[in-house]
Amino acid sequence: MLYTLEQAKANIRTREGKRVFFLGEGDTLTSAAKDHLAAERIPILPASQAKITRYLGLDGGYYDEKPEHMTQLEGNILVPKTHPRITFRGKLDTLQAQAILLALEEPELKEPLRVTARTRYHQTEQAATVYPAENGFRLEFEQPQRAPTPGQSVVLYQGDVVLGGGIITRVEK
């Protein structure tokens, strides 16, 4: 089969949270379809790698693919992204980070310190307390934060001064 741009767009699938295109043996894509998939960074995989996953909706229905408007609650159970059961999923209030730089009068953090912090560039600074910890610091936010992730950066502030930051190594509830 020769996939046109429109046919290729209609056959993009979601597998394990990523968009992919499965191309059968002997099938080809038009140059426009190839260009679109490349521009969208959608991998073209052999159809033999198509893993069939069945999802279950809370309404009892089954889905062969995860619709864009839904998310996994747990395992293979899907709910709409606006469902109240996922409001607090991924919200954490404590994390540990490896210190990269701390601009303190004393170069070492020896006692708890009130700060504001953020884990995303456009995030509003959030009230927190930073504690000394082995190889870095532990940060406890006053309010749960949405999905801080190991490997992500955290920046600490006191007023308008950047106190320092680190790379998140562990997150806790």
C-alpha cells in the first residue's frame, strides 16, 4: 500500500505514550508523508513491532489505542485527563537534590532554611524549606507540587537572590 500524507496522519498510533507509525512489509510512504512524520519526529516502525494493548475505561468499555483525551489511571485503566481521580496524581511535596551551587554566607547548609523554589522555568516560586542532606539537600514544599522528576533541576531563591540549585535525585510524597 502507498500511504499518502492524509492516510499517514490517520494511521499514527500511540504506543507507551509516544506517537508512532507502523509500516507494513511492502508498504511505502509518499515523500510528503515521510516529510511530515520526520518533521513531527514520529518514528516509522515495522508493523511486526506493533504491540497490541487493550485499555479498559472506567465505563467498562475497551480501547485498542489510548485516545489523546485520556490518560492512564493505573495499569491499563484509562480515564479522561479531566477526571477528578487524577487531580493529585504525580503531586509531591518533598524531593532530594544533589547540590550544584549554594550561594550562602557559609558554603555549607547546616540548618533548615526557608526559601522559595521552582522546578520549571515558567513556574511561580513556591514556599519551601531546605534541609541539609548527604550529598546535597532535601526540599519540602508547603504545598504539593505537580510531577517533579529525578534528573530535573530545582532552583532555590531568597527574595530576588538565587541561592543555588541542584539536580533532583529522589522524590517523595
